[in-house]
Amino acid sequence: MAKQLINIFPKLRGKMAEHKDDVNELVKCLEISDDSIRRRLKGEKDFELTELNLLADRYGTTIDELFKTD
């Protein structure tokens, strides 16, 4: 059974859901391994600035909005 990822980035997860993206889509977008993206999503490793820019571009938003926690 696959582990469920902790939702520490609710806005990012929301954008992923809106675009019907899963972890595999982020792997392709960021050109990093499946393990690397999972560690970032769990907060074990920080996203790099270039990755943040790619995500913001993909989802048509800003880095601030994408990672805002309200």
C-alpha cells in the first residue's frame, strides 16, 4: 500500500488536483526523481528556486500564492 503524503502545501496540492496532476507529472515538470519530489512534498527537503519557478509557471500563479498557508 502506498504511503499518503502529508499535505503541508495545500495550495500546491489544490493546483495539482485542478490540473489532474499527480506526482509523476511533477517528476516530468521538474525533471527530478520520484523520491526527490516526494521528499519535497513531505517537507523533508526544500524546493529549489528553479523548481518553484517551474511550478508557478505550470500552474499560472506566483510562488507566494502557490505556497501560501493562510
